[in-house]
Amino acid sequence: MARRKGLHFYQKEKKLNSTLLKDIFEMMIGTFIVIFVAVALTYFAGMRTSVIGDSMEPALYNGQEILINRFIYRLSTPKRGDVVVFLPNGNQNTHFYVKRIVGLPGETVQIIGGKVYIDGELLEEDENFDKMIDAGIAGNELTLESDEYFVLGDNRNSSEDSRSGNIGAIEKRTIIGKAWFCLKSEEGEMGFVE
């Protein structure tokens, strides 16, 4: 057999080696596991809902979608300042309400001169909250039971909350969970609920 004379360029065939295949397979499995865990956590420990109305502005806006942590209050109790999602009086036929906890179990709550007083002391709050025009049922002292919370909207003069006789103090059993992450805002940003 005669050999060709001159320059020869051999193209070396690339072969997939077993290490590369193993790395690709592990990456695919890892991605699948992360997606599965994220979906499972959202389904079992979380929930998604939309804010209805302007009662939580400027923190949360009408139509804004939020994620609810349904698991947290099984391990701990709600704290003052938490933004909670609840069904007023446990009514399954209404939309979810989103409000901020102001009064805790066992405390006495009263609204005097548009400001919140807890156990007779002025509650130090964010300066952005409006002075309340209507104290509602909180014009008189309200003593919360061992499982009750007093909630207000951040937009105090445009909120149906614990000041309203049809809502009043909310029981812990009616709290669905804590609003912890907003999926979009008017500015298009995502972030944690404060």
C-alpha cells in the first residue's frame, strides 16, 4: 500500500468520557432535586395570594402577589409588626385579609387621638402611618384574650381591620400565615415583606 506524500492533518475525534457524563448526570439530578424541594416547600409550607385594596400601602399594593409562610406559626407565635394573612372570624367565604399585628395576646389596646396605646403606653410606630381619623371599637379599651391579636392596615384611614366591629380582634386559629415575600411591586421589584 502506498503512502501519500505531503502534509497530513488528522482530525482527532472527541469522545465523551465517563467523567464528563457523570458530571452532567449529577448536575441534572441536582437541578431536579432543587426544583422538587422548592415546589414541595411552596405547596406544603407556603401559599400564594394577592393583596386586595390599598389598606397596606405603601408596604404592599393592590393586586400585588405575595407568598405566605403557613408553617412559621406552628413553630413560633406571631410578633408585633408581623404582616399576617387571615380570614376574618374564620369565614371561608371571604378573601384573605393582609394586615400588620399591633396588639398581642393579653394586652390592652386603645386608640386615643389617632394613635395606638398598648397597656396605656403610646406605641412607637413608623412615622409614615397616618393619624387615624376613626378609632372604631378601639376608642374604648380592648383587652385581648390569650389567643387574640389586634391588627391594623398600614394605610390607617383606608383599612378595614380590628377597629371594625365585623372583624375585631383576630384569633390565632384564623391566621393563615405570615406574608414574607412579595413577587412584584409597582416598581417591578421583588423582595421580603417588612
